[in-house]
Amino acid sequence: MNDLLKQVGACLRDARRVAILTGAGISAESGIPTFRDALTGLWARFNPADLATPEAFFRNPERVSRWYDERRCQVAQCQPNPGHLALARLQKCMVGQGKTFALITQNVDRLHHAAGSTGVIELHGSLWVWRCVACGKEVEERGPAFDSYPPCCACGGFRRPGVVWFGEMLPAEALAAAERAVEACDYFMSIGTSAAVYPAAGLIAQALRTRANVLEVNPEETPFSARADWSIRGQSGQVLPRIVDEAFGVATAAHHQSEGSDGNRCTEES
Ligand code: BJW
Ligand code: ZN
């Protein structure tokens, strides 16, 4: 494992344009359930057809909005883990060296933002933003649970979570930005996604076609594992900090404040 991480880190150090796709697995170590884990995943306990489609919302807006609001309140209790922090540090290191970095996420929890990542491309929207289905007004909701379900807009319309459900189009600008970043990248990472949901999973296929170096980090095999240059079976909160350490030097407690770079190091120690 050590040799593998050294190799992956050395290649990352040389990369000029990195694009990263994350999925629910990167937030698992923050205590947020994934979707497809056989025992603990949300889809093991709930039927997506009853909760994650526009039809389900219009059939039972009270149930669907309550379920999403409970998830919003649960995520409010969670903190970014070392995997999120490592990607935020990687961005700082790469941008500090004038390199290109894009973080594309399928997650709706905004833990990448909380970790300090900027310009995050959200493919499946956000749990925090609620949108009126009548007038389209969007509000970021950081407060406690709603008083009643479904929550209503001043115009009287029902409000829904600003996430992307099955059968809905992804936000066009986000998808286009993601495709551009993948097209241009020379190093691509797929972190903590089962690669089961399209078009997000198509970005992995696109990276393989562009002949970027492709790294996967996941405790389980995925449909793309065999084609990745490196497929590391592990938890992202353990693996990512080690890869970023290999590439850019070991993080110090002060790494959040450090901006500059010393050779390939971007921490304050040298
Ligand atoms: C760890 C770990 C640790 C655990 N460290 N890793 C082409 C082919 C077939 C179907 C389609 C297709 N194109 C479109 C479709 C239909 C559909 C689709 O993909 N269906 C498939 C399921 C078959 N796609 C859509 O409908 C999309 N819209 C669309 O395509 O519009 C155009 C269109 C419209 C109409 C008709 C046709 C086309 C929209 C998809 C929206 C997905 N929405 C959800 C819910 C969001 C809201 C919510 O939060 O409730 O997004 S579904 C859910 O899955 C969520 C996730 O973002 C998404 C991906 O899941 P993810 O992140 O990969 O999580 P898991 O649980 O699957 O995997 C976690 C992984 O982590 C596992 O591998 C673990 O091993 C790993 N892990 N611990 C690292 N510590
Ligand atoms: Zn409204």
C-alpha cells in the first residue's frame, strides 16, 4: 500500500489539471449514510421511487419534504472529515502553484464547502436550498426544522428541496462545467461513488477516454475499477490525506493558513 500511495502521490505532484468526482462515500466517515450500502444505505431502508422523484413529491409532498428536512437537520450536525479536508488542501496546493483544479460532487451536503473547498460543482443540487415549485424562488435554509410540511412560499406555492431527483435534468451549467474540467484534465479521481447514476458516472468514462491518469478510491469495487490506472480499496478519510501528503508534503496544524509553496510543499513546514 505504501508504494502504491507513493506512486499515486508522485503522479499527482506532476499533474497540471486535476478533476475530481466525489460521491456519498466521501461523507460516510462524517456519519452521513450512503445510498446503496446494502445495510446502512438510504435505499436499503427507503424506496427511491417514493422519495426521490418529482412524481413522489407531487403525490405526497408532506412525506417527501419532511424526509428531506430531517436529512438537512441531520447533516447540520455533521462535520467534514479528513477526506474532505485533504481535497481542500490539495486545491490550495495546486492553485498556489498555478495549476488547475476542479471538484465535482454528487453530494448535496455541502461538506466540501465546509472543509474550505471553493468553486465546488454540484451536480445534484443541495439539501440546503429550497425552491418554490410555483414561482421558482430559492432560499438557503440554515435554520431549525420547518414548522409544517410541505413548507410554503410567500406566494402560497409548495417548496421542495433543491436536489436533483431521478428523471430530472442536472443543472445545465454545472454539468457543462464538469464536462469541460474532465475533458481538460490530466489526472482524474473518482472518490466514494458507486458510479451507478448517470450522467455523473459518465464523467468517469469520459476521463478514461481522454487518457488522463485515473485514480479510484473506494472500499468496494465499481464498474470502473478494472479500467482505472489505480483502484485503491480503502476509506477516503484515510487514503486521501496520505496521497496529498505524498504529493505536497505532510500537513501541519497550520496548513489552513499557509498559502505559498516551497518546491512541491505547500504546508508551513519544509
Ligand atoms: C466509500 C466509503 C468511504 C462507502 N470512503 N468510499 C443511463 C443509463 C441508465 C440510466 C440512466 C442513464 N442516464 C440517465 C439515467 C436515469 C437515471 C439513472 O442514472 N438511473 C440509474 C440508477 C440506473 N439518472 C437520472 O435520472 C438523472 N437525470 C437525468 O439523467 O436526466 C436526463 C433524463 C431525464 C429523463 C429521462 C432520461 C434522462 C438524475 C439523477 C439524480 C440522482 N439523484 C440522487 C438523489 C439526490 C437527492 C437526495 O440526496 O436524495 O443523487 S440518487 C443518489 O445517487 C444521489 C447520489 O448523488 C447518487 C449517486 O450515488 P453515490 O454518491 O455514488 O452513492 P452510493 O451510495 O451509490 O455509493 C457510495 C459509494 O461509496 C459506494 O461505492 C461505497 O462502497 C463507497 N464508500 N464508504 C470511500 N469511507
Ligand atoms: Zn413562490
